Amino acid sequence: MGRFVPLLASLGFLLPFSINASPLEKRAALDTCLITAGIPIFTSGSGDYTQALKPFNLRITFKPAAYAVPKTVKHIQDAVACGATNGIPVTAKSGGHSYASHGLGGEDGHLIVDMRNFKDVVVDQTAKTAVIGTGGRLGDVATSLYNQGKQAIAHGTCPGVGVGGLTLHGGYGLISRSKGLTLDNIIEATVVLANSTVVTASATQNPDLFWALRGAGAAFGIVTNFKFKTFTAPESNVVFNYYVSPSSAAALSQIINAMQDFTINRQPPELNMRLFLSSFTTFSGVYYGTRADFDKIMQPLLQKMGLSNPGGSVSTNGWLNTLTSFSNGPLPQAANYDTHETFFSKSLMPDYLNPQAVDALSNYWNANARNNQRQWYLLFDCHGGNNSAISSVAGDATAYAHRNATFKMQFYDRVASGNYDSSWFPFLNNWVAAIQNASPGVNFGMYINYADSSLSKADAHSSYWLKNYERLVQVKTMYDPKKTFEGPQLVGS
């Protein structure tokens, strides 16, 4: 069996395993370790286990080595020790909404640490801060914050998304141009490291770790909770949703060029907007101000986009109704997340799309997308620009590398039922390639929260983290030298 090494002393007992053990022997030793430590688990074959392993993207399924559901920080520490000692990579799962099933390891054979029991939201109304558990879902978090003094944080739109994965890798929503990304509002995080110790990461404590967590956090530890800055939720918000039907590639190019110029140069931080290009195309968003000011800003833009008289709606909403306008469902979430789709996705984070790239995008849409019968879409979020809070932060101030990206572009191709055929991958791959080929020498970057499962390790590293990747590897070596927190696209993999 080879030489044996003892389990980490932090568990308070010894469990030998062989450094030459087979995968099956390692998993058996892992199971014994978890059970002996008293860590709650979902056992293979149980209803809980089957439900927990059903991914958001049904195209990408994995089988873990074991599935832990800790209730205390000590459980998390012991689970990490069990994984490290037995040579099993450890992955935290907060919401289970990962496009590439990163919360299930991104591959077979991980110890999954499900953070569903860490979901408390505690607001300090005087300090305007909130401590939020990693396993909270955005709809529940938003509701709880609001119920505690009408507080809020900047976050994404889908109410079932877990706050952990969203925050550790970005967190863009429809107030981010004035309030920043979710990760920009972290004051500190409580983290279980690879050696099972618990530390605080902040600007003054473990600052290198704090830097890395804000953009690449899954590779550095398990965050048990975040302390966020909050703000008082605005209650008079102009929500708009215009119907758009570009008649040609030239008409679409006009829309994109006008929107890009406005976003870079004139878009006020109070205005957040997006173009949803699909078989039904909409131009929508929120303005945090008066209807009169909104009209003054929006009418000239609509004219430049060639949309001088679009149909649709404009209404004034309170905060929770504003969130619901973009949530595609109610904010309160069921105990078990049961939303699933079958799809392939990609992203681009361009600082600027030159006219040739815009035309290439539009020509591809005209020739290949507009008559495609699958449920595809291309979402442009107006992310950066001269007046955006996101772009006001230096590109190397956090691990998030896309500060100057004008658009956050999500390419998404799904089927209503059945399997996604691999012969359909070129539809999105070729669309992205057409834009890239029209932009020689430019690496636009990509957004890990819209994970592209087809990227190689090298391409994922250079696209998700750009010039920040080299420093991330150095921090990884400091905090997780044995790569306990591993994954096929994570830092250091």
C-alpha cells in the first residue's frame, strides 16, 4: 500500500491513507474521514444527493468524490482537512448556478462543500454594513436587506444565484454603474484556508488574499461570510423596456455604435442599461432619477440608435419592484434550487468595438443568428465608460481585470428540451471569432461568471484575468501551495 501519512491534527484524530492509494481507496478514506469528523453529508443515491447534483446547465454534469453540507465553520475546516489529507480537491458551492458547473468541481472527483446553511443576513443600520453568508441567494438576500432598514447592495439580477460565486468573481447588476460591482463593496471576508485555519481578509488583514478573492476567489479558500457596505435602497426608479426590431445588419450596427459611444462618453452613472438581442430584442434598464431627467437623456440616444419611436414601457418603481422587473421570477427562493437549462455560453469584455468589429457582429447576426430557431441571445450590458463606478477602480486594484470594458457581452444558446448537440457549438464560437478576427491584436477578455466550458486552461487564465493572472499565481502559491482548491479553469490549475 505504500507509506502512510496522518490526517491533519486539527481534526483531533488520526486516519491513515496511502500516498499511492487508488482513487477508489482515496474516496473510501475520504468518506471515513468525513463521517468520523461528524460532518453532515448527502450520501450517494439519496434524494438529497440526486437533487444537489442536478446542475443549472444540464449539459455539464459531474460526479463528486463526496458531498458535504456543513452547518458550522468547524465542519468546513474539517472537510477541507479531509480533502487535503486524502488528496481530493475541494470545491465550495454557494448557489449552483455556474454555467460550467464549477460549483460541482468543473470535473469529476471533487469534495463538494455545499454552503446552503450559511445564508444569514445581518444588517448594521447605523454603520450601513451587512454580514451575509456565502450560501444566500440573491432574491432572499435582497429581501432580507430591505426588511432591515431598506438597505441594499449592488448585485446581479437572477434571484437564484448564490452570493458566494457571484461576489468572488464580479457581480454586475443594474445599479453597478453608480455603486460598483458586488466585489467592490466587500469590506472583509471570513475565509477557511487550505490548511484549515480561519482568517479575515481585508485591506489591512491578509491584503494579498483580499485582492485575489475579489475576482478569482474560488481558487483561494472557502469564504463563510462577507461584510459589505450597504446603501439605502432608492424608491423612485425609472424602469424602461423598449421593443427593438433591427431590420438589417446596418440597422443593428447603428444601434450598437450609438450605444457604445454614449456608454463611453455621456452615460451618467445613474443610468444602467442593456441590449438583449434575440428573436425578440429589447433595450431596457433603470434610471435612478426623475422621469423628466430620464426623458432628456434618453430621447437623443434613441434617435441616434434609430429608435426614435419604439414601443414598450416606462414606469416608476420602488426598489423591490425594480429588482423583480429583471428577475424573471419572484425574489423569494425555495429551499432547493430547481432551475435548470441546457445551453452553451461564451462572453466578451471589450473596451471598444471598432467599426469593423461591430459590422462583423451585425453581419453574423444577419446571416446566421436571426433565423436560428433555438433560444439564443446576445446580451450587451453597458458596464464601463467614463462615468462608471466600475471603471473608476484601477485595473490592478482587485483581481477583477475588466474595469475598462464598455460592454459585458453574454452569448447564450439553449434548447427548450432534450440535449444540446455538439454540432451547434460553432454557432457561438464562430460569432465570437468573427468579432475577434475584426479586432487584430486585441484580447477583449471574458467573464468567468459566464464561464465557457470549452476554453483550455491557458485560454481561460488569459481571458478571465488578463494581466492580473501572474500575480494571482503568486498569491495562490502563498495560500494554497498544494492546490487544495482546484478546478480545470481556476487560478493555478
